[in-house]
Amino acid sequence: MNNRSIILIAVAAALAVPSLATAQRQHAAALGDLMTAFVQPRHIKIGLAGAERNWPYAAYELDQLRETLADVAEILPNYRDLSIPDMITTTVKEPLAELDRAIKAGDSNQFAAAYGRLTACNACHRSYDRGAIVIQPATVAAFPDQDFRPTTK
């Protein structure tokens, strides 16, 4: 089962649960669930891999994050008056490109700066009454069963 199928199942399950909430609130919940379940872990893993200078793994997670964001935009194209594809383009397209360049260059300083700019999503959170959601670089490994250091050959 691929990532897109898992996301579709998660959204279908979230929207199928009977609720007194309006359709808009269901969309908000679905967006939050998608971001927390699929986008946030990718963001964390990119940061942890970059901190360890594990450039191949950081590149892999960057590709996964791009795919996940595209899936989110396709599954839930609008939130309130916000176009999710447009929001992704305006807030994270350039930071993702900067991360890609830093990873390819193997430049830790460039990576740290680009990764910091990826938190531009905080401005979006504030503009849509979600200012309590503040994204920052991970301070501890959220995946204790995974080693983010580069493998030795």
C-alpha cells in the first residue's frame, strides 16, 4: 500500500465518523490530521537527517515530503477560503528548493538556514486562527527506533 492510499484511507475514515460538526469543521479536522500524521513526521525526519549530515536520507525524506504535500493538496484542495495548493506553493516551495540545494551541496549551514525557513508554515497557521500551532526544528528524536546518522560502507 503506497503513501497516497494510506492518506486516502485516513481522510475517508476521518470524514466518515458521524459528528455534529459542520462540513467545514470536518475539513479543518481532516487538514490537521493530514498535517500531523503525514507532513510533520517528514519535516522532523528531514531535520534529524540534516543535523546528522545524512544527506542521502535527507534527500529521500525531502522527496517524501514533496509527495505528501502534493497528496494533501489533491485530497483537500481548499480550507476556508484558502487554496491548499496555492498555500503550499507560496509558503514552502522555495524553502524546499533551498533544502534540496543544501542537501546536494552537503552544506550544514545552508541546510540549517533553509530548514529554518521551512517553518514559514507558522505564518499560515497564524493567519487561519491556528497560531497555537508553532513548528520548530526538532529538539529530540521523535523516532527512537531509527538511527539518523549516515551509514558506513
